Amino acid sequence: MRSRPMHKYLKYTLYAWLLLLAMPLLSSANEQPEALLKKGNSAYAKEQYKEALAAYQQALDAGYESVALYFNTANAYYKLAEMPAAILNYEKAAKLAPGDEDIQLNLKLANLKITDRIEDVPEFFLTTWWKSFIFSFSAKTLAVFNVTSFIVGFVLLIAYLFLTAVGHKKLAFYAGIIVLSLGLISFIVVNVQSGYLNGKSQAIVFRGAADVKSGPDAKQKTLFVIHAGTKVSIKANNNGWINVVLSNGNSGWIAASDVKEI
């Protein structure tokens, strides 16, 4: 008799999860951005890169975001030899799919075509290991695994309530707990990924040659010059100027109009 409230609770929880899963599917019913993406891809396949970009931009203006859209936009800019825009869109795609090898490869190729060659400051080996671990799988893969794990886990726990054989009940219970735990771990990892990527405010230089000043003023001393396509980390904003740090540790102030944020 004591198992009935638990049975009802698990049943309602399962219904709630299925409803939550269905909501994103219903909200994506708008086909227009997808049609624009296909239109862009068709133009790209015909090497009509400007037409492809026009279609991709319409999809972006409609508020649509996806790895494929940013990646294809970057590829079109790459074909037109517009490296800052290509790098900006590869970086946006990499934010959504940090473990994607194609994105990383094309990003590397685009970076070979810009002026600046900046050596990264070596990372502590544990930091490198940790980043490698949390980015082993894309956010999309982890999200699918997370949802699947929770569904399978709840189904196993519900099966535990109905099974009569003691051995089968134990198997369903422990398997359900293990699968739910894996789903929880994947949920934590995807949130760590998101926090790491969204916690870093970065930008791409779009000005051909941008002076990096010692302070947020055009009259300040020029410390060094960086060129179009270089990625910078943003540390602060001040009246149309931003404090940036390069991957080699150099820092200074640059006009906000010289960069576009990733």
C-alpha cells in the first residue's frame, strides 16, 4: 500500500518530463529559418557565396541560431576571403559545439590567413586536462544523452514498481539509479561547458590595424598594434573603449568600434 503514492509521483514526474521535452519541439515549428538555411546552402553549393550569405543573414536576423548556420556562414566568408567575419562565425559555432573537429580545423585554417601570430601562454597541465574532459562531447550530444538517460532512468524505476520478481526489481532499481546518475553527470558537464564559454567575453578585431593604448583614450600611448582577425578577451568597458587581453598575456585598451563581440 505504501508504494502507491510513490507510484503516482513517478508517473506524474514522467508526464512532466515528456511535456518539457515536447515544448522545444513545438516551439521549433517555425520553418522559415530552416528554409533560409537551405536556400543559403543551395547558393553555397553553386559557389554563389554572397547570395548564400544574404540568406544566412536573414536567418540570423530572424533570431535563429545553430551550429550549421554559423559554420556555413563562416565558410561563405572564408570563400570570399573575409577572414575576420569568417573567424567570428567559426568562433560562434565553436561556442555551440566546442568539440566539433571540422569547426576547429576551419578556424585554424582561417587564423593562418591573418596577420598576427600570437603564441598562447602555456596552461597548467591540470587546466588543459580539465578543459579536454569537459569538451570531450558537444553540448548537443550531452543534451541528448541527458534527456535519454532521464527517460530511461524513470522508466526503469517505474518498472521496479510493477515487477514482482525480487531479482528483476533489484536490477531495475539499481539500473535506474545508475542511468539517472549518468544523466545528472552529463547535465553538470553541459552546464560547466556553458558557464566556461559564456563566462568569457571575447571579440574579434575587424579593423585592419588597431592601436592598443595604455588607457581608454586616443591620446594615450600606443603599446602595440593588432590586426584584423585577432581574437581578444574583454576585461572591461569604459566609454567606448574596452580593456583587452591577448592570448600571450599582453593587454591594453582598444576602441570598441574596432571589434565585434563573439
